[in-house]
Amino acid sequence: MSPHAGTAGPTPHTLAFVESPVQLLNVLEWAHLSAPRTEEASGVPGGGLTLVVLSPTDPMTRGQLRRMADLARDEGHTVRWEEARGGPAAPFQTIGGLTRLLRKADRIVMGDPFSRYVQLLLTITRARDLVVVDDGTATMEFVAQLASGERLVRWHRKGGRQGPRDLIFAPVSSAARRRLTPSKRRQVEVFSSMPIEEPPKGVTITPNEFAWTRATFGPPRITKGADMVGTSLVETGVVDADRYVEAVAALAKTHGATRYFAHRRESTEKLHRLAVETGLEIVRPDLPLELIARRGPIGRTILSFPSTVVHTLPLALVGTEVRVAVCDIDPAWLTENASPRAQGFLSGVTGTAKDVHRLSAVTAA
């Protein structure tokens, strides 16, 4: 347990909202780094952090979130689990139950400013201090859109037509973007391990170096072989499934990979196909990969396509002999429905990563 851990009071100074295990991990990283100032401001050990989990429905994500929630409690934080998607009435019950906490909180920490849930909650709070922690590579897009004054749209959907729900929700999204814009009355901080070269005016950028992860786990036992990290680019409609499977097979054969760490959003059908056609052992992690790798055992080489882990794993594994290698996405792998910005965004993810070995796109067999 970290030395700053304590028990949050009934009226928290800080209220955090997360919808994924990685977001929860990065809230813990932020709390670890911010402990002295939050304790000084609130007078509560641990800064009075109450962590609200807006639970999704898919089993793998829920399982990882429950494991991460246990770690948060071990650090002395209060965890409030909300079945935010448990039926048609769930959003109204969730928002109604959180209104009092939202109005009393002085600081709001959020993991996904693109989330409609989070955007709606932002319209309720009076907090003068807003913090956005990493939700992976989406943070890069959020910062860019905030700086340019654009509407908040996830990168893989940008360029597509707005649906009826987008149009109905547009006023809420616009209000959230205004709330996330710094002013004399409102401070905005972005806590990130992503490369942010031109932050929006007035936004404070705080580097996430995974200090809590390194202090809590490891160092790992390192094996001689290679491990591969999965991606949900097929599930989000960016990359063709056949091309992806062929690329994984080619990479595994070239680099001698034996294990494939599945992304929590990868479909069961695709993972079964990968196991059959590549011979890789499919591993469904019960924690974010940064913690899995830090605990070990982990391969001496970690192979990945462009994703968050090419930025985070080198930080989590600093001081070890593990090498992270990233394989570019061949434009021929993209689907017809992929966003026009997909190739440029993915290339940027790879090109801005530090301390990684860059591999050219593999040629499918």
C-alpha cells in the first residue's frame, strides 16, 4: 500500500469517473503523484478520492475492472460501482444517484472525455478543477480537438456521417467541450503518457511515468522468447480481419512469438481463429497489460501494432531488458469503412513512440 493511502470521507474533494481498467489504472497513477497537493487541499489522507466505476457490460472488461477496484481499495480509495448500463432505466438511476456527489466535488477526474456518460455528468458538476487522465491514444485526439475548438469525436469515427443520436446529443457534447476549456473560473489538467507537443492554451500537462506501477509491481522475470499484444482495430472496423490474422501469423513466425495477449475488446471468434491459424497461446489478461508485464513473466521482446502500449510499456518496464517492437499498419489492411484519418493517426501513434523498435509492415503470406 502506498504511504499516502487513506479512507475517503463521505463528501469527497475529488470524484473520479472510469469506464475501463486502463482509465482506473491511470487514476491510481494520478493519485499517487498528486497525493501531497490533494491532501494539503482537502485535509483528508489520500486526498478524499472517491472512484466511480461506470461499469460496461462485456464480461472481460468487468472482470478487469473488479480486479483494479480491489487495488484501488488497497490504496485507501473509496470505490463506488455503478451498473450504469444495466437496462433502460440505469442511466437515469445512475445520474440521479450521483448528482449530490457531483455538486459537492471540488475536482472531477475523468478517463474518457469522449464518453457521452461523462459529458452528461460534466453538465451537472460545479467543480472548478477538471483532470483528464489517459484513455490511451484517444488522449492525443482529445487534446488536438480541444486545441482547435472542434467537436469531440473519437478518431476512428471522424469523417463519418453523424447519426440521429449524435445530433440529439450535440448540445450536451458542446457544453462538455466548453467545460473542458480552461477559463478564469476553471482549471484543466491532462495527465498523460502520450506525446503532447502543442497543448491547448491554459491546459496543464502532467507526465504519467507509471511511478505507482513500478513501485507496486516487479521487477518481472524475463523469458527468452517473444510475446505479442493484441489490438481491437478489427472490432472497431479499421483493419480487415483476414489481413490482421495473416499479419499476426507472419510476425509470430518471424520473431518466434508464443503468446498473444488479447485486447479486452477482441471477439471470441477472432481469438479462436488466431489460435487455430497461428498456433499462438491466447492469454486473456485479468489486469491491464502494464501490470501484467510488470509482474511477469514476460518475453524479452513484446510485439505490438500501433496502440497505447507502445507508449506505456516502455515506461512501465524502464530499467528492464524488455524491448518493445511496433509493426506499422499497411494501408492495404484498412477496411473500406475506415476513417479517412485512420492511416495518419496510426502512423502518428507509432512515429511518436519513444524507446521502441520500429518494424515495417509485414507482408502477408
